[in-house]
Amino acid sequence: MPKTALAMVQTAPRVLEPRDLPIPEIGAQTALLRIEACGICGSDYEQFEGALRTPMPAIPGHEPLGVIEKIGDEAAQRWGVDVGDRVAVETMLSCRFCPACLAGRYHLCYRRRIYSYIPLSDEPGLWGAYAEYMFLDANSIVHKMNPALPPEIAVMFNPLGAGFRWAVEIPNTRPGDTVVILGPGQRGLASVLACREVGAGQILVTGLAADARKLELARKFGADHTIDVENENPKQRIRELTNGRGADVVVDVSSYATQPVAEALDYVAPGGTIVLAGVKGFKPIPDFISDKIVLKEIRISGAIGVTSSGYTSAIRLIESGAHPVEEMHTHEFGLRDAELAIRTLAREIPDEESIHSCLIPGR
């Protein structure tokens, strides 16, 4: 067992530095995870840019998949896992006793902490998955996963979990519903899979001209129609495809772009639901007309993170092999290439199109 772990530490906006950090001792209620893979998503870029206002220095990485290297007796009993087990780790750490936790909304815990957003100064420091090892707090929630799956596929538990929670659980999507998904990135594609699993009647996905490959994959995953918003009129097209009614559910998973939020009010049917899950860097929304919400009795819900039911559905889907989720995976990077991985996802690298990517220590 090594005494230190390589970790990529964010010290300032757009600055990641490799550091060797001490591997901590493990108590009765905690564990040490050997990272097999860490997924990368749009919020990694927002953290990298400094848009999320997270503390620094800190180790990014909130989608950890790994193997239990050490574990305390109480943690092993509580979590039902032991040394050598592969686990997917939930992002949120909650206190379990505040009013939100006691009401079953542990992801909204008043004292919530999030892996990768905890500063290095909080002992023991290894709070993110851009590292060879990660500390697992006593209040962690972990899910066993099939060890035979390739790590780059198993680590998709996080975006797929978001698809189930954001596109199905929060809006209560039911069989026969029409769903419009704004943005064909990994969480948009995950939303397609989740909605198809629960029997949505019609699934429409919007994207840019540059998203042609992603839109094609959306159709393969079960989308009935895709809309290139740069070459088609999305409002008119959605009206045509829904016989003038609009969608029962609209899910915005686009990152940074504010226009889809205002436009969602036109896409949704009277009495329908809009779920806002794409972070916009705290930018205001131009042309957002609130009277449309009133006159159509639209329900708007925010979505932050994934809860256990979403993760469970995602893991079941991955392990079933019923869908070609591997076609969503495009890139793998070593730890020291974390900045390249983030910039590739953000389309800052010419001629590289990333959908799902991950860091794999040792590569």
C-alpha cells in the first residue's frame, strides 16, 4: 500500500496541479477507495472555469467508481461492502438529521457537502476522484457494481442516474407522455434512455448543428425525432410533432446557454412540467416571460444531483446490457491529462468531439 496518492488539485480557475498527497488512516466508519475511473461532465468544466464558485485548492471529480481498498468494520456493516468490492459512490454527503434529511430530501441537506467541492484544507484532503485514491466519509452512500464491466462503462452510473432522476422522477414522466429534451450531451442522451425505459410516448431532442453525431445517437437510443435548432424552427417543429399541444415534460440539460430556458415556456403544454438541470454560470435569462407560466399553469422544477433511486435504476440499466450505452463513451484520459479531458469536453480542442469521457488512473 503506497503512502501517498497522486491527485490533480485545482488551485485557481483553469489551473490543475499534480500533487502527491498523504493517504489517510481509516477509522471504524470510513473507507479508502482505489479509483478505477472518474466520469467528467459539464459541471467539471464549470468548476474548472470558476463559474461554480467552489473552494480552492480542492480535488475535483464527483463521479467516482472504484474498489474498496480499506474499510472500517462499522462502515462495512452499514454499507454492505468489503475490501475488494467495486462500488459507485454518490456525490452528496448529508448530515442525516436536519429537517431536509428527515423529510427524505437528503440531497438538499442544510449542511450538505459534495465530493470534489470540499477544500483540501478539510482533513484528510482526498475528497475528489481526480486522484488515485479517495477518502470515503462515514455518511457516504455507495452502490455495488458488477466488477466484470469495463470501468469506462460502469462509471456511466452518474449521468444515467441523472437521466432517471431529472427526466423521469422529478417530472413524474408516465407512459405515453411527450418529452422534449434540450441538449444532446451525455445527460440528454441519458434522459432519452430513461424516458424510453418508462414508456414515454414521444421523445424529442434538440441540439446544434455541431451536435449531429449526438443527435444521431439520441435517435439510436430511442428518440423519435431530433431538431437542429440552427437549421430548423424548434417552436414550429415541436408544435407540428405534438399536433399543436406541446410537451408534457421539457428537460433542459444544456450547459451555459440561457436561451433554452426562455424557449422551454413555448415548448411545454398547458399544465406541463419544465425541469431545469443545466447550470448557466449564474447568468440572468433574457426574454423570460413569466406570464406564460401563469397562463399555462406550468410547473418549473430545479434539479440538483442524483439520489439513490436514480443511481439504482442506472446501475440496473448498465448491468442489464439492454442498451448500447457504450456508444456514448468516446474518450479516456490519464490523471495528468485532466485539463485536456475537460477542454476536450468543452470543445476547446479542434477536431475532437467528446460525449462521455473519464479519467482512468494509471493511463
